Amino acid sequence: AVVSTQSTGAVLIQELVYNSIDSGAKCIAVRVNVDRTSRVQVVDNGCGVQNVVDLCERSPTNKRKVSRQLYGTRRGSLYSIIKLCERVCVTTRRHNATITKIFSSYGKPEVVTEKRNRHSKGTTITINNVFSNMPVRSASVSYMDLEQTKETLIKVAVANPGVAITLKDIHSGTKLFQTQSSPTSSDNFVLYCHNAIDWHGLSQVKFDVNGYKLKALLSNALHHKPRQLVYVNRRHIDDERIRRFANDVLISALGPIDKKKPG
């Protein structure tokens, strides 16, 4: 996915977190300051950037072979973020050296070798003045809905139980959200989406229908506020058409459902 002019601060953070997950990170810290600077920072312990100099340099051909280890398979979203924000710093340590690449709307990218090494392998992305190149969007970011960001990260955490994610408000110093590495998606779903549901109340079903592989967690209890999360390739999809398609596949695989029974 690419962050566009219609994207929100939550979407921007989500794409950076997905980049971190793609790089093999098991611990991701998100720090947000929505005061005056509109500052966002994402720190991970992934594999780091393989080639910092070529990071976010567009190739003249779309046939260029892309290495997964460059920095996540979705690094195209980072390119679009750079175009929308005033200043983006990417600091990474892959082996023994820590290198920073600075992108600014006022000049060409700058690559700096840091004198002090990052404490561990991984990448830190710091963005100042989010959406500054779009005055209308920039004005709304100063009132960024941190609750929306929290909900977005919960959806990411459910599909990636082996990753610990933290969200902190830099301005107030408040830790808004924190997950721990869990064995399965069921654990995260129960912990962060439905606290009232007992883990034993969820049943896992798997189907292979017409070449589509479908895995679902179904509750056997009635709920006043039912919730449904749909993922494609472990990525949350908020699209009604895909949601209906997944439901149709699930219903056809399970057969007729008695609506009088819990479920």
C-alpha cells in the first residue's frame, strides 16, 4: 500500500509498522507527538537496511529486481511518505556501522555515518511535520486521533502475534498501548479485541475452497457488539466487498447456519 493525500496519520504509522514487520522485527516502538511538531517515530529491531544509499531511489524501470531485505516489501509506502512530509530521517544498523539517510523537502537526500553505533541491529524512522507539504492535511494531524492509531495497531497485532508493539504519546509521556509476543492470533484477539470472550469460546476452522485458503476464529457465544476482522496475507483489509466475499466462502464451507443458535 502507498500512503496518499487521502491517508490519515494512523495509516501512515500502520505502513511504517508493516515495513518493520517485513524486515523481521520482533519489537516495534511507535512514538507520536501531536503537539506542534507533528512528530512520528518508529523504532524496530529488524534486520536493518541493506543499502541505505539507494533507499527510496526510484528505478527507471519497473522490472528492477527488488530484494526483500532492502527494508520491508512495502518500502514504496516510505517513498510516498517522504514526498508528503517535511523531513524524514532513516537511521539503520545492519552490521557494524550505523548510517542515517535524511530526506528533506528543502534539498537533496543526505547520507551520514554516525559516530556512535545504534545499540542493536534495526531501523529508526523519524518524521517531522507530518503531511507538511499538504497544508489542509497538516492542520488535521495536529489533532491526530491517537485512539484511531491505537485501534489500527491492535488490528496489526492480532495478525502478527510474535511481534511486540508499543504506542506512546511523547507530549504527555503516556503509554497508550502495548502488546507482548504471543503464541497465536487467538491470544491477541482475546486480549485486545474481546476481553469478555474466554479463549476456549473461540473455535478455529480452516478451509481450502476453489484455491482460496481461509482460516477463521469463530465465537460460539452471542455478543451485543459483534466484531469482525478480515485479513489478506496477514494484512487487515477494511473493504466491505472483501469482507462479504470472505463471509460467503465461510458460509458455503460451513453450510447452512441456524440463526437461533449462538455463534
